[in-house]
Amino acid sequence: MTATTAPFGFPRTQQQQPPAEAPIEAVAAPPSIEPLVSQISERTVLCSLMQDGREDLSGQIAATLNAQDFGEEIHINLFRLWQQLGQSGQARDLAALVDASRTHNVFTGGEDYLINLATNPTYLTASVEAIQAAATRIKELSVTRTVLASAKLVVEKAALGQTSVEALTTMLEDAAGNARTSAKSSRTGPEHVVGFISVLLEQIEQRLQGQEVDSGVTTGFPSLDRLLGGHGMVDEDLIVLAARPSMGKTAMEVNFMLAAAEAGRAALLYSMEMRGTSMAKRMISRAGRVPGSVFNSSEQLPDRLESIYEAAQKLGNQHIYIDESPGLSLAEIRTRSRLFAAQNAGKKLIIGVDYLQLIAAGAAAKPGADARVVVGDASKGLKQLARELKCPVVALAQLSRTVEQRANKRPMMSDLKESGQIEQDADVIMFLYRDEAYNPETPEPGITEVIVAKQREGATGTVKLAHQLASSLYEDHLQ
């Protein structure tokens, strides 16, 4: 069989014939296995697209399905032709489709098949509910075929014995994640810019009317929120918070997580360096304004018990979760985050990772593996996770020792360990700097500078926060 390319980008084959008209399932399978292509569903949907007066229903179908969701090649080409006619501003009824199929010779026998399909009483009289159910069925089978194809590939690679367990696990998780995304949002291909412009203009109108545009969550610090465009931590953003050791990175992330939880979000913090009890102690310290040293002092505890219990009760009523597993791989973080999202369906999320370079350590890196590549894969994967779960992901990162060798110790982008890929993937990069850590006689003791060194859709700048690190507490600095 030879193939050429027809207009509209359709493959043209010399021997392609329409399937038989009998309403039977197209793929034979054992009784215990459900067929993976439903001709009945596909014909029901395509017939509805050729009927006048069903523009609203056609719009729903166009927003639900892609051409590749169909299982029969002739149906794929019909749907593509229908899409192309609409995008070029032409009519999309039976007459227009017949004319286009004849003009462009998209497939052999297409004209007769179209007429038979559009006039078949079984499909012509289908109710709106039946058509919607058919579209859903097409999508479900499409996702199933994709998952099976991915699983087959994993099985083949596993059988060869040349692929690591880590790589196989990652392939399976990616396949599952892609399937979930496809099932939730059918639009996986190009969309006309007008759709995105409409969303943007609607947001502008809401802001002009003084309405809240829910696109992010507060950091807990109004001055930092303003520098971040008034949105705080934006959904789908990867936010990297980097500093040298003992600058207060974990304390700052605790503040971010608690602020998001107080705003009603479900917060998940991966604490790969610190025990869960230690992280919980920091959270109670922050919420109750209790110095961490109090927890180990039998003399100070009695005076602070009420504050500790009140903070514990407050935190217990919020959706805050800590995963203290050490050395998690990127695949494991993805798996657990997706499960967390499923368990908190209907709630907005925020995810924290302490810290980025430790993901690489848990990735079962082979001896001699390039650290830049491994860390780069981790940052890229976290960005993809933020997009998939539609939430901010806040990842801590270590800075290299080169910062200590300069007179001006304020961090720069080049101080990020394995910085190239991190700089590319992150939407926001923040550095923490405390002058008193290097200059005991500083004129600004108790001040932490939050240096926003990169903001993909906003300005850079510095915000000063007053800190009480013993209590993991930061507050806006009143100058």
C-alpha cells in the first residue's frame, strides 16, 4: 500500500475503504476484554456534526475530542476535515463535507460513506444525551489505547533487560500522568489564540471591576505578593527558593506552606532532609510564635504549653501533610503528588520540596552521572508536575560555595548549583540573604532580604522581611 499526502494534511492511501455499515464493534476481542474502538459511538458523534441546528452540541464535541481520539482512520480523517472547514470559516454540513471530500480526495469512497452515515436513522435520531455519552466513550477508549501502548512499550523494554527499574517506573508514571491529563482535558493539540485571549480579557475585566482573579495564593507577606505581581505564588509555577545553609530556607518554606493552608489550600511538603517531627516543630513554632528551643526545655515548656496546644489545634484543622521519606526519586514524588491530588479532589494545592538537589540523590544515579543533567531532570520534572496539578511547586535549592569567596555575599544566579536547567525551568527564583550572617555589626540586624532574581512574567527586586528564626517566623519589615 502506498501513501501520499492529501490537502489539509490527511494521509491519502490507494486501498483505504470505509468500514462496513453494520453497527458492530470494530475490533475483535475475547469476551472478557472490552473492544478498544466503538464504531457506533464514533458514527453517532460524526453524524451529529453534520446536522444543522446543533452548533452548541458541536462546540461541546470540539472541546471534548481530538481527531486522534477516534479509532477508525476514516473517522479520524472525517473529523479533521470537519475541523479544517470550521477553522477556514466554511460551512460544515453534509453538503460541504461531501464537496470537500470529493475536491480533496481525502479517502476512497468517502462521499458515499458520508451520505450513508448522515442519513442513517439509528444515528440521525440520537438524543443529545446519547451523543454526549458517545463522545465520552470515544475519549475513554482513546485514553485506554494510549495507556496500553505505553504499557506494551514498557513490557518490551523490560523483557530486553537493558532498562533500569527506575527508568521503567518513570515511563509508567509518565504514561499514567499523561492519561489522567488527557482524560480531564481533551484539548491536547493547538488551540486558536482567540480562546486564550478571551480568558485573558475576562481576567482584565474582573480586575477592572475590583473582583478577585483566583490565579495564585499568598506568600503570607503583602510586600512580596506585590513584587510577584499581586498574585503571590501562581498556579502552575515552579518557584525555586535558594540560599546558603542556615539562611532560613526551610523556615521560609514553612511560612509559604502555612500561608497557603490558611488560605484553604491542601499543602504537601516533602521533607527529605528533616524528620517529620522536626518539620512539625517548626510549623508549631511559626503558628504559635514559640522558639524552637522551648521544646527541649523542661523549664520553659510550662509557660508555653497553651501556645503550643493552640497552634497544634490550628494546624490540625488545616490540610497540611508532610512526607518525611528520604531520598525520593522524581518518579516517586510524581506518584505521591498525583495520589495526594486525587485524595484532595476539589481543593487547590501547593507542593513544597526540601530540597531540589536531594531528588537527584534519590534518583539512583549511576556512578559518574553528570550532576547537572540529573538535577536538570529533577527541575524539569517538578515544572511538569506544577503544570499537571495546576498548583505552585516550591522547591528549595542549595547555593554553591563561590558566594563565600566574594566581598558582596548577596547571591547571584550563577551561584545556583547546576544552575543552567534550574534557571530555565523555574518561573520564579528567589534568594535569601541575611547580612548579619557575615557582618555582625550590620545596621540591619534581624532582617532577611528576599531577592527575586527571576520572574518570568514580572519584575525582579528585593523585599525585606523581619525575622525571628528561632520561631521560624518572618514578617513584613516596616521601614
